[in-house]
Amino acid sequence: MIEPIEVKPKRYPTNLLPQEYWDKRICYVRGEMGKFLDKVHDVEVYNDDVWVVTLPKCGTTWMQELVWLVINDYDFETAKNLDLEKRSPFMEFDYILNHDLDGSLKSIENLKRPRLIKSHLALPLLPAQLWDKKAKVIYVVRSPKDAYVSEYHFFRSLGVLPPQCSLENYINGRIYGKDCNEQYDNMYEFYKLRSEPWLFYTSFEQMKLNLRQVILDVCKFLGKTIDDNTMERMLKHLSFEEMKKNPRTNHLWEIEQTRKITQAVGDNFIFCRKGETNSYKKELSPEMVQQLDAFVQKKVSNYNITLNDLLLLNENREKLVSNKVRHLARFWEEKAHEHANLQYRK
């Protein structure tokens, strides 16, 4: 695995989070990307852009396909015939693979508008115009515990992990690596900004719980509408079973390009592997599960939040309690009304 390298952004979005926060922020990336990140900082952003920003293996592809369909008037025919990464390019991919600085951003520069662009970069490393112009940004978070396991299987398939690296070796690297805070700084920054009108913040877990509602929320965020028939088509097209067997959403083109460089042997890897929540418990030893749970708990507590806060799961609980209170209030109001009517009849 490529070693993490500390990088300093050209500038920080101090209009979003205070300077005193950024004074303590250390950014890490995997590999030498300094000149590329300088170039990214100056990327022109258009008002009709939509950017899907996530950490790796956090529901990126799922959300990309959802958003592409919404902003392209539910063009299922094109979605079924053109690879997702060509419809919605991964901004960092060309540079990571080929280290060609001059041509590194051609895929997004030549993209037909409205553009849907994917990135795994942290907030201060994204194009500065994103926080200046406020184009639409969609951020998807996922429990790091499941993301780490999914990363491992994906990176092994790409040939970027040594053959002797076990899953537990990989998890230990994520726990004890010098960039172990990066995942949590990244999530926290977007969580803090979740009320900004230009940002839609959701989680993989929310998409699993209620995909219909997430689709409706995305449509509202993007100023689009959806009818009942189209919603049913969306729910089927975006189901895990359909996504898993769809060659256009399994990044086969990107995987093939990467394996040419790493010389990894193909193993019929399916990008959409499990699509579950809390599946890390099935793949790690009880001791490793306990260690990972404690690590994540410690990391998120540094921000005075919980993992459920980040995943928006506590909001579900609050809505549930609120709904129960409302139902109870309505119940007693109706009872009082019935009692008053009874007294009137007497």
C-alpha cells in the first residue's frame, strides 16, 4: 500500500470553518500528489456542476448512478449502455494511474454539462471554487468499520496490496497509520456543513434504510421532480441485486486500466461486493472487532459526536420519538374531543 504523505492545501475554506480549526488540520494523501493538488485547487467550477464527494467504498457508485439519472431526466437507456466512470469521471483517477499532470483533468474538462464529478479528496483539497461559487455537492458517509473491510477487498483485487497482507494486517494499518485521523477529519468537516444549502449530506446507512426517501431528498436538493412510475424504476435499477450484476456500475473499465499497471491477475472481482451494514463483524475475529470498535469510538469522540450522529442514525430516532409524541398528542386530543361531545350530549 502506498505510504501516506502530508500535504498542505494552497488555502483553506475559512468562510466555512474558522481559521483556528484549520490551524490544527493536517491533510494526508496516498502518493506524491502536490502539483496535481495545486492544479485541482484552480479547477473551474460551473454553477450547474454536481460533485459527489466521499471517502472510498462509502456508497459513491450507488449515489453517482442515482444522481446521474436524476440530472439526466432518468435516461435509463444510456445508463445501461455507457460505463458510469465515463458518464461521471473520478477526478483523481488519471493522475493516480498515469501521473500525467498535463492530461490529468481532461476527463472532467471535456465532460458535457451539467457535469457530475466524483472525488475522494478532503474538503480543503477540492477545487476552491466549490466553496466560493457553491455549486451542488453531495457527500456520502459510511461507517469506517465497513469501509475499511471493503477497501481491503477492492485494493487486493487491484493489486495494490502485497499478497501477504491479511485483512487484519490492513485494519491494523488503518488504526496505527500516521494518517489515521484523516478519515474522521474528512467526515467531521462535511457533517459540520450539512445545513449549508449547497451541500446534501447523507450516509450509506440511510440509503440502505430508506432509499426511496433519499431519492426524494436528492430530487428536492437538485430541483428535480419524479413521478411514481419513475420512482419504481429507480428503486429497481438502484437495488443492490441490479447494481451488482450491471457491468456499467462495477467499474470494469477502471479496474482493467489499473490492473495493466499493477499486473494483477483478474479474479472476476465484483465491485458491488456485499452492500451490507455492519458486515465487518462477519469478517473479523471477535478480538479485532472489539479493537476496531474501540478505535472508532475514540476517534469520533474527539469531535464530541457519535458514529450514529455522523451516519444520521440518531436523526431517525429523533424523528421516531417526535412522531410518537405527535401521535400521542393527537390521540389524547381526540379523546378529549370525544369526552367534550359526550358531556355536551348529557
